[in-house]
Amino acid sequence: MKGLKIRVFKDGSTQPDTTLTIPIAVLRFAKKLMPKQVAGMLQDHGIDLDQIVELSQQEDVQGTIVEIERHRKKEKVIISVE
């Protein structure tokens, strides 16, 4: 099943601290469940969550669509369609 996967890495770890997977079929409704930290980080970087939802629902989109690194805080967020 195709889904939007959001991984949050902290302290330079190669293993995610948090992983959120949302099935594409319910994505428009489930975006309200996204952790505020992730939604805030996207907004801070000028990334529109609605556009990510639209993009992820296209049949030919797969793989990483956004990768955000906050070097000072040693955080990274990867959003992908898998």
C-alpha cells in the first residue's frame, strides 16, 4: 500500500527517533494527525503541507520528496512516498 512516510532523526542518529506513516487513501484527512513539531518545521522552511499531500497522491511520484536538516539542532526530517 502506498503511503506518505515522515521520519524524524535527532542528534545525528542514523535511526529515526519518530516515524509516521499515513496511507495515501486517507492522507487528506490524516494530515491533522501529523506531529506539530514536523508541521512547524515544514512551515519554518516554507513548505506547504497541502502541496505535499497533492504531490503524494500522483501515481508517478515515489521516493523522497522533501529532506530538511537543522544542523544546529542536529535534526533531520525526511518525507517520502513509499
